[in-house]
Amino acid sequence: MRTVATIVRKDLLLELRTLETVPTMGLFAIATFVIFHFGFNRPSIQGQLAAGVLTVTLLFAGMLGVNRLFVAEREQGGFDGFLLAPVDRTAMFVAKAASLLVFLIVLEVIAVPAFALLLLQPSVGRSLPGLVAVLALADVALAVIGTLVSAIAVQTRARDLIGPLLGLPLLIPALLATARAAGPLLAVHGSSAPPGKWMAILALYDLVFALLAYALFDYLLED
């Protein structure tokens, strides 16, 4: 855990100094909401349409963070130093997934209010706890799969292209479950709790890919 905490602290300090990832993700999300606002040519959206717009926008904004997750280690020799250190190699996977999770949380703190202001008709006050739970499970899926995909893509020349090409197909089930779980929360007279079936599917998907990524990451790091 000390190794994980050290890597996470390094990533967060690097982001605070450079401001390269999170501001880009936030600006992308807000710009996308503005495009949807004028593109729909309607005052507001609700229900499943609103859930789809929110989910897809957060997904593509999150992919910007995925593409840059291992760039510093690749360009500055961080992989070599970590392999030479007497530490558990899967600690890097846990740390990078945790760092990406923090970036996604900050993104949503910026993006969800902008989404509610620009596009959403009903107030999210009553359904906010349920929406937070849905987005939390979605963030775990994106953090786990994004970390695994980024570790593969960073070793290639076309990492900005390979990352989305590998990550988006793997994230489709999580994307569908997130949108279906958030849809009732964003309806005008929607429920205050997300559907349990879709939450269970999303949680199971998170668990399966977390175990799979944890098992594979050691071999990816060595290669």
C-alpha cells in the first residue's frame, strides 16, 4: 500500500503542476454539452436520452485521461525504474487505476452541473444519491479497463488511436448498463433509486475486469 500511495501522490502532484489531463477532460465535456444543447434544438432533454448523452460524453472525456495515464512512465523511464525496484508490480496497476478514478471524479464534479444547466429539464436533487452511485460504478469500470488498455497502448507508436480502439469495445457493456441505470433517475417524474438489475450487472462487470486486469498487468509490465 505504501508503493500505491507513493505512485498516486506522484501522479496527483504532477497533474497539479502541469494541469494537462483534468482541465482537458473538463473542457471537452462542457464543449460536448454545448454542441448537444444547440444540436438538439430543444430547451432540454430528459430520461433515457439524457442518460445516453451524459454517459457517452463522460466516456469520451475519460478516454482523454486514459491515453495519458502512462505517458510520463514511458517517456521518462519510469517503467524501468519500477521494474528494478523491489516492490509488487501490480501496485502500479492499482495506483494508476486509483489516479484515473480521482481524475474521473473531478471531471464529474465539473461536468454534471454543466450538464444539468445546459441540457437537463428535471432537477437532479432528489435523484442525486442514486446518480452518484451509478457514476461511481461506471468510474470503476472505466478506471480498471482504461488502465489495462493504456498499459498496452503506451507501448505502441499510435497510442492515441490504439487506446480507444481497444477500450471502447470492452466498455460497451458498462456503457449500456450505466445509461440504463441512469435513465429513470433523469426522468421528469423518475425514481430516486437506480434499477437494481443494471446496478448488479455493472458491479459484476467491475469485479470481473478488476480481477482480470490485476492478473494480466504483471505480464504486460514485463513485456
